[in-house]
Amino acid sequence: MSKEHYIQITSGNGPGECELLVFKLVEFITKDAANKGIVATIIDSTNGVVRNSYSSVIMSFKGEYAKSYIKTWQGTILWICNSPIRKNVKRKNWFAGVNIIDSLSLECEIKQSDVKYETMRAGGPGGQHVNTTDSAVRAIHIPTGIRTVARDERSQHANKELALKRIRILFSAKVTKLNELKKENHWKNNKTLERGNAKHIFEGIKFKTKVNASAME
């Protein structure tokens, strides 16, 4: 089973435009990663206040260059665009943050007896490599209600292990986030973002990349 790498994309408690940016960024990264032979999957998300938006997303990445790929996204993302939500808003700069999750430090043990597994038919992208048997697995952590789905691997056993690993990651991330927010430590990335030195800049409603442009407040 190939190793997964994880990132969190957050609107930093910004307005609906920032949440819309997160949604657009997830779409862009998913397509961009696929073009580079990397499989990107949403394993957890929190919907934003407007339609088709996220306040926060956790994504997994699998592939030979997945680890180096996610490093190219870590940091602040700037979207320069007139608000598509509020006509009278003069602000044009919207921000989101991309943070790498260290799976080794977050992954924890969860009792097998607390996890319910359901098998399902594998589907989605992959063409001839998608297993058409009931190899996909949904895992549910009964105490918390955390749900994950794994269909990446070709065997039900491997998908079961992957689904359990994703539950561990999500559970640990949520616990760590709550603890660190109380301490006002490094998980403040969900409250504030660095507004300068954007790692990537996009422009307009069509979300076109902007090269060699400086971030502006």
C-alpha cells in the first residue's frame, strides 16, 4: 500500500469569498495533481456559509512525487477577484492557507471494536485499473461519527487498512486542533493567515494563475 501525505486547506475563518476560494483551490489542486500522476482525495471537509464552498478541507495525496508536490502549496494562497457574493464590497483580495499535516505525529491508535466497516463497489477515476468488485470500504468510528472511504487499493483488505488509517488521521487532527486552539498555539492557522508573501496567486472568477505578482492587502 503506497504512502499517503496530507494537507489542510483553510479559509482562516475568513468571509464567504475565502471559503469559495478554498472550494476553487481544491478543484484546481485535484486536477493539477492528476496531471502529474498524483491522486488527490478529500477525506474530510467542513462546508462554508455559501453554496459550493468549504471553510476547511483535509486532503490526502498518493503518488511517487506526492510528498514534494504538497510542499509546493504550503503557505498563503491569494485570490484577486471582485466579490462574486457581495456586489457592493470593494475588497478584491481573498486569502486561504495550505498547511501540511505530519501524519507520523498525528496518527493515533483507535480501538478496532469502535470501528464499523461496510463494503461497497469501487468506482471513480482509474479506468481499467478500478476494481469492479466490492473492494471499496467505508469505515465509521462509532464514538465520534467520523467516516472515511477507501477505494484506492485493489483489495478489500488493503482498503480496510487505508480507511482505518484515515480515521486515525482525522481523529488525531481534530483532537490536536481543539487542544492547540485552547493554548492559542500553532493551530491558529484556522483563525488567522499571513496576508503577505503568497505562495500562489489566482485572478478573476475563472481562477487563472498569476505569475510573478506580489500579494497586496
